[in-house]
Amino acid sequence: MPQTQARRRRRTGNHDEADEPRRRRQSRRDIESDDSEAEASGEDQDGDVDMDRAGGSTEDQLVKKLVRYALACEYARIPIRRDGIRDKVLGNNSRSFKRVFEQTQAQLQKVFGMEMVELPVKEKRTLKEKQKANARKAASSSTASSRQYILVSTLPPEFKTQSIVAPSRIPSTPEEAAYIGFYTMVISLVVLNGGELSDTKLRRYLTRLNAGQNLPIDKTDNVLQKIVRQGYVDKVVEKSEGDEDAVTWCIGSRGKVEVPPECIAAVVKEVWGELPDDFDKKLRRSLGVQAPEGQDNLLGEEE
């Protein structure tokens, strides 16, 4: 009898030892299951917070993408188009345009000292263009918008000096400085001639300036085509039967924003040299502007 009980105890002990690993695995599964339920419960309770964090992170990435897109467009001197922002930056997040745009503006101002400014709507020059524009205006009551932007500096005037805001080093500083000087001079000539300048008169001015010899960039005609392509000036060609086409030069959308009357006034004064007493009044009349409030002349300088 004692031998039988001993054998039973040994068998029971062997079964307990064999079941021990299985019980441990089951215990671990139960613990993991409890942890998963606790995590799921936590996600349910904090779901709104997590979604907000995810949304904020997405908007931050969109802001960074829009900053890069704006800088790349400005580097190539092409407009920042709203359609391009939707397609290349926002994608499926087009409803976030306003928030992303405002945050991008704040980032550009804080880090780069720039902001996006909408370009004016391109003017209709030829008779056909004016007729189409009038018909479109009659059919639509909405305000016209160019839906295009460029970057402009937000730095105070005292910081807009050559030592701080120097010409780009690409392709080279001298070439970039010459290019800026050329399109600024062309825009100034057009504005001072009433906003329109015939091709014959422009060529005469450029010949006087020895543009063909003094431009280190390219041939004069090629540079003129470039400033037209980049929106600094518009070349208007009126077709005529039998006679030569009438070519007129006007200010482009980018030229109006980048080269305001203050810049033209500074160029004129630099070229003129010693100024007569009534020079500023005549200059304002030619530019069609008034001196800023509280200032005697266009540049805010003391007379």
C-alpha cells in the first residue's frame, strides 16, 4: 500500500513538472492581453489628443514644404502659383490652405525676413485683350485675382543696404548685379515715359548706355527676352496689316512689385548727380506719386 501511494505521488509530481512551462506561457499571454486592453482603453480616452498631435505634425510638415517651394520659385524668379501650392505642397489637404499659408508667412518673416505678396493682375494691353476682359468682367462679379505670389523683403529700410542684402553669388555677384541694374534701368525708363515706351525709343536709350558693351551677361536682345519671361516688363506687339508691327514696352507684374517708385527715384537721383531745388516735385509728378506722409520727398530724406 505505501509503495502504490508513492508511485501515485511520483506520477502527480511528474505531471505538475510537465505542466509548469505551459502555465507560465498562459500567464504571460494573460498579462500581455491585459496590457493590450489597457493600451486600447488609453487610446480611446486620449484619442482626441493623439489626433490633434498628428494633425499638428502634418501641418508643420506642410508649412516646411511650402517654405521650400516658395524659396525654390523665388530662386528661379518664377511666380508662386496657388495651383502649384495645392498640387505640389498640399495634395489631399487643400482645405488647410489658409492655415498653412498664414503659418508659412510667419515662418518666412521670422527666419528669412521675407513674405509672400500677391502679384497684381496682368493688364490687358491690346484691343482684343481689353474686349475679352470687359466681356469677362460683365459676366462675373467677383474681384479679379492673379493667384500668384512672389517673395519680398520685410527688413527695415536701414537694413536694405548692399553690405547686408548683396546680389546673389549665383551665377556670380557681378553678373547678378549687372542684371538687376539692367532691368531696374529699363523699368525706370518705361515709368518715366508715362508707363509705355516704344521699341525704337528703348533701343535708342540702350544704345546711349552702351548696353551691348556694358552687359557682361548676354546679348541685349536675349536679356530683354529674359526680363519679359520673368515678368519685369511686358512686350506688347500690335499686329497691323501691311505695315510693321507696333512694339511697345510696359511694366510687368513682377516689375511693379520689385521696383516700386522709391527705387526708381533712388536710381534717378544717383544718375542725375547735383539736384536742382524743385527736382523732387518734378520727379514725383513724373512718377505719379506723392511723398510719404510726414516726409518732404519721395525717399524720406531731408531737403
